[in-house]
Amino acid sequence: MNYFDPELHPLVELLINNNIHFNHEGSFFLDSEKGLVAEAAIGFSEAKIAIRPLSDLDRVAFEKTGYRIINPEEFTLKLLGL
């Protein structure tokens, strides 16, 4: 877990303890025509949730595509429908 910001550790532990798959290298929103559009520390494409976008431009790109932007402490498994 050393490669995650310490603020994300409780969230990462929650995901691991509940066998929730997530990308350990971050979350990416990809557009088939434009390629990479936005990055976040962690995200869930099916639920359209991005946690800690890497920049303001990333935040805008996620929001324009209907993603909900949340802080790590706001995350609950209910957001994933669990």
C-alpha cells in the first residue's frame, strides 16, 4: 500500500477486505476516439465514481461524462450498490 497516499489507506483496506476489484494504478476514463481523457487515484467506471481526480482538468472531464467526484472519506460500499 506504500504507493497510495496515506489518506487513501482506509479506503484501500475496505476494498481489499471486501474483495472489491479496483485498479491499483489508478482509474482512467477512456474515450475510444480521443484516448485518455481523465485520471483519478481510484475510480469505479460502472458506478461512475471518481475518487481524487489528479488535476482540475481531470475533474472537469469526469464531471462532463457524468461521474460523481467524491473524497476518500465519503466512500461507502453502498455507492457501489453493495
